[in-house]
Amino acid sequence: MACAGYFDELGSRIERAFRAIGHDEEGFPDLAHEALERAPAHRSIRPVDLLHEVAAGGALPGQLVDRSTFGEPPLTVFASSRFVIDVYFWFGATTTTHEHGFCGAFQVLSGSSLHATRRFACTRRVNSRFLLGDVRTDRCEVLHVGDTRRILPGRRFAHALFHLDSPSTTVVVRTRSNPDANPQYQYAPPHVAFDPFYRTRARELQHEALDALAQVDESSYLSALDAALADSTLEEAFFLLDAHTARCMETAGSLEGPELQGRRAVCESRHGKADVDALLRCVKEACRTRDLMESRKQTRDADERFVLAALLNAHDRGQLLEFVRGRYPTESPADAFMRAFSRMTKPAEDGRDNVLGVELGDDALTCIRFLLEGVAPADLARRLLEARAAGKANARHDAAIERFLGDLLRIPALGVLAV
């Protein structure tokens, strides 16, 4: 492969430096970062050339993974006994917030990404694979071509990447494994960290059986789900509720109906209100994430993808505006947000759903701007009436507005605006 020369030279340089420190993994992130900074990949490699060589049958070293579960595709371009160099292509996928069972550094080869680093403060260890606590965002930044960041093992570095351009490409220099950094937790904001690599066949079959039962007999599905929840551990309840809320959104478009509220009662009788409230906040946030991820697949516009990334990563309205202000420093953050957001709510020219999957009229967009400007949800009806210059409305009119605002705030993508 023509691209192999660059990666062979980079890998050999890192191997010499790694050997010089006795293969101590503690020093690997610094030397990997330094090597990438010294010889940036984008000055020597074009992603399209690498893809072409692989597609045309070019030889590759032994691959780190045998299935493309991370990257579209992931390519190992240099391999030694202790570390590898990978190139990840990203078209539609976005990474979850995750820790690392390895260490090293990564560099943007093409495109750009919103990069969020997070921390998890554990308040309760349920077991070695499932923790309760609080997930917070430490920093959010936009990474551009040539930007390089260290990867530290375990709890010392957790992050998520939302790729703004399609495709985006990343070069990763990483150890094969740091055994003392496992398990490699994935975060389910705002309260859960779990081991995504721990799966049992019994759990998989239980979930598959529930999925099949739901297609055959809805009442039987709910009965079986209640029985499973009534005998569940807290860890099992989390995954059962996560699958069920995803189903509620797919079939009913809402989490407000009895299909979820009935399950809450069963869980509370088993695990108590406080723990169940924490789990439900996590699975509802997962629904919001899936909704935004689906929207992301519908657009390649960089401004629209940034707004979706900001909605996905912000914990509240203030943080959302901070992200937007950093991206568009010469513009009002509310103006910059609404410019891209309003485009995503308009009907597609070919008759398909718009990017958000829901059409929003002028009243809805006015209320969203109010929320961005700090108007409390409880004051939206009054401000909307003032904006309409309609004076006093009768009770029936007020009730209609309240129903409209309630529906608006239940749109998963907008949940962060009300916080």
C-alpha cells in the first residue's frame, strides 16, 4: 500500500520510543501524542486514497478487531505486539460516552467533530459492572484537522465524539490493552456507568423473546415484562426499561402513556422510588439521544449537525448556549441556533419527513426562541399570547395553548431547553 510508508515510519518511531521507556503504558499517551504532532497524518495521507487501496485489495496488517463495531470501517494500518495504529471512518455513527481499556492518542485526519469530555462520580457500586452516580460534562470543543488529544485509561478520560462532517476520519495510536483499566465503562447520563462488553446469552434471549412477544401479543408482552421487572436486579431493570422505553417511542411516540407508567410501579415495588427515578432519567435521556442520532442521519449540513450535536451534549440551556457561542462568536447564540434549527423543521422538498421528523410552525419556533432567551416554561403561554398581540384569551383558548406547549416540550430533542 502506498499509504503504508507513512504509517510504517510512524509506527517504528513510536516503537523505539516505547521500548526506551520499558514499554511503560503510563508514558504511552505522551509519546503517541508527540509522534502525531510531529508528523501530522493529514500532511501525508488522504482518506480517499486509503479507502481506495483497501477496496482494490491492498494488503493490510492483522486487524485489531474482526468485526466493524466501531468505525465505518475501522482499519488497522500498523500492528506490533504491544500497540496498533488504526484509522476510523465515520459517516453516520456517533460514539457513546465511554472510557478506555487502553491508552494512546488520536488525531483528526479529515472533517471535524464536537468533542465532549465527561467524568463520572460514583455514589453507589451495585456490582463491578454497574455503577450509580453522576455524569457531568467537563469540556466541549470542536476538533479540526490536525487536532490531537491524549487517551488516558479508565476513569481518567471519558469522552464522546459527534462528527460534524460526513465523512470524518480519525487516526488512533493505542495500546492493545491496559488490563488494569478494565472494565471499560460506558456512561448512560445522567446517573449510570455500565460495562458494555458484559453480555450473557440468557439476557440476550430474554430480550429477544420480549421483542418477539410484543409483535405477537401486546398484553402478553407487558405481563412478561412486569414479571421480569418484579424479579430483576437493578442492573437487569435498567436494560429492560431501556429496551421498553425505546419501544414506547417507536410505537407511541411518547413516554407519557400507561405503557411506561405501569412498569414504573412494578419497578418501584422492587427497587424503591429513588433508584427507579434515576434509571428512568437515564433511559429517557437515551431516548432523546436516539432521536437526535436519527435526525443526524438525515442531514450533511455542518450547521445543522452542529446544532444537533449541541443539543445532544448539553446538560442545560446555559451549556447549550455556551457551545453555540463558541462556534459562532460574532453572532447572537439564539440567532445562530434558530437559523439552523428552523431549517430542520421545514418540510422536505421531496415530501419526506424533515430532519427532526416533526413539523413546527411559527408559534412553536417562537416558543423555542423564548426558551433560549431564558423564559421559564411556565411563562411560555403568557409570552406567546403577548407575541401574538391577542390580548386576553378565553379559558378554552388558554387550554389549547397549554396543550400545545405540553406537546412541544415532550419532543425529546428539546428537553434540554427546559432545564
